[in-house]
Amino acid sequence: MDAIINFLSIFLQIYVFCVLGWVILSWLPMLSPQLGYNDTVIQIRRFLDSVVLPWVRLFRFIPPMRVGGAMLDLSALVAILVLQIGGQLVLSILASAVG
């Protein structure tokens, strides 16, 4: 059972890093147009879109927040918070069931 808990913990952390990478890559075309439209970057973005968007779309009902002249989409932040809190809750329940 410890192996399952460790696997889930690592999986959750990798998924959080995928969401963070997706957020950073979504800003890249605006920050660095040459790098943002690089073929390798586009392939990585497509992969992360397929992995991250199904989860993040669940939180798209949250309206973007205006920050200066830009709009900040908070759905990824909420998705990460729910992953972290929900994941820790599930992991602690599994750990208490084992021990």
C-alpha cells in the first residue's frame, strides 16, 4: 500500500508541474514571440494541452481577474489548489487506512 501512496504522491506532483508548465508556455508567445512559436515549444504545448486542459476546464467558470491592462485567468491556480488539497486529503486517508 505504501507503493500506491508513493505513486499517487509523485503522480500528483508531476501533474502540478504539468499545469505550471502549461501556464508558463501559455505566456510564452506574448513574452517571446520567436520562442513561443518554435516547433518544439508548439509540440510541448499540444501535449500539455491534452494532459492539462480536461482538468483546468472544470474551473473555467471562474471569471478572469483584471490586473493592470491584462486579464489573469485564475482557473489554473484553482485547479492546482484543488489538486494539492484534494490530493493531500486522499493521501492522508489512504495512509491512515494502512497504518
